[in-house]
Amino acid sequence: MVFKRLLGRGGIPLEIDTVVGSEPARPGGLLTGEVVVRAPERAVEVGSMTLRLTANAPLFHKGDGDGERKGDGFDYVGASGYFSLRKGEERRVPFRHRLKWETPLSEIGGRELKGALLTLHTEVEAEGIKSQTDNDLVRVTGTPLHDAVFEAFAAAGYDCDTSRIVTGTIPRSEYHVHLVQGFLLTSRTDGGDRPGELEVTFRPNAVGSEVFVRRASLRDQYWKDKNPALRCLVAHHDVGRVDFGAEVVRWISEVDGLRDGDGWCPTGTDEDDS
């Protein structure tokens, strides 16, 4: 455990360390952990602690400082209200937070995704202190529905180990997180008529997910600039009941036939390009 030392007005010290659960969380599931706080030299009154989930933030070693870029915040975890610490006292404040369904993934099938860094930023207010810990790594893996779709693409010859998370939305698609994560799937076979690379985007919710499939265009950030996409609807209860292998083969065939002007809102004007 490595504590970060915060100093308030008059040099009042406070040491904190945030510990995230070792097992990966899932969208719609619980993120658990604890914030360990101690007052090494004198009594301290802690006003509040808030944890902020971020994407694309630089990850520093504990004690290296906060860095200049704090990433794209997309969710907040309330950890604690007011409490007092006596001199030398240490307190452990547990947290349990239900992740939003649209929380980005940092790994699939136990494999880390390149380009998908999720972190937890701890904000503390205490006797003039308002500072942040270094970012703590957060692991989020796919739901069984994600896994079923990715496994079907793998069976069809497409592997995924890279993604990109950008700010924005998908036109005419409900959202609660102002981020879009595109997954790059690369064909293991060269040549042929099918696309060599595909980009897959999920918009999950409590019922299932919209799945958007297109020829890869991860270099384009905004939806309207990307290749036309095929929109598919799948449900969580479809896992184990639907032949996703056959579905994915059909999706790939239909994506191969898409042209400009086809697909899901390729030139939509209601997109937020921020």
C-alpha cells in the first residue's frame, strides 16, 4: 500500500490510498474497493471524498503527482461524507458502485485491450485540502453478451485487441455516458471479398445492446465522418439461445454490401461533435 501525502492550509498533512477490487467489474455490475485515510501528525476533519471514473487519463505511479491531463470523466462514486480523524488514526472507507451499462471495457476475454485505459481519481476535501490521488487502474471486462459477440467474430476469423475511446454520441441512440468506444477487429485471413478490418461499437443497456458494425475507420473520431454502419439489436437473454456465429456471418456479409448513404445515420446532423 502506497499513501499519497496531501497538505492543506498551514501544512496540515493527510495521507490517502485508494484500493480497487482485484477482480474486473462488468458494465451494469458493481465496482468495489476502499479508500484508506490516515492523519499521521494531528487531528484532521475530512469534509468529503468523491471518486471519479475516467477514460484516457495517464497512469502515474503512486506519489508521482497528478499529471497535467486528468482524462475524460464519465461517472462518479460517492465514498463518504464528513468525519474526523484523531492524530495517528487510520480509517478505511469502503465503496460499492453500480457501473453504468455504457461503461467502456478495458479487457475482453481476460486480455487487456490496447487503447483502453480506465482509471479512478479520488478527490478529497479536508481542512483546506482539495486534491486528487494519482489515478488508480480500473479493470472492466465485457458482459456475457459482449463475450458471445466477440467469440462469434473470432470464430468467423476476426480478432480484437485494440479499441479507441472518444468523447461523443451516436446519432438517435440513447446514451448515459458521453463516450463512444470502437473496437478494431482484424481478419486473420488475407484477401477475399470480405473486409480486412471491422469496427464494432456497442450501446448496451439493461435489456441488451445495439451493436454497430462497419468497415474500420478508427482514425475518424466523429460518427458522421465514419463509414456507414449496420445496426443490430441483441438481448442479454439471447446468450445461449441465439446462434451468434450465424448472426455475425450475416452481419459481415451485410456490412460488405453497405455503400455511402446506407447504414445507421452515416451523415446524421443531430450528433454532438464535442
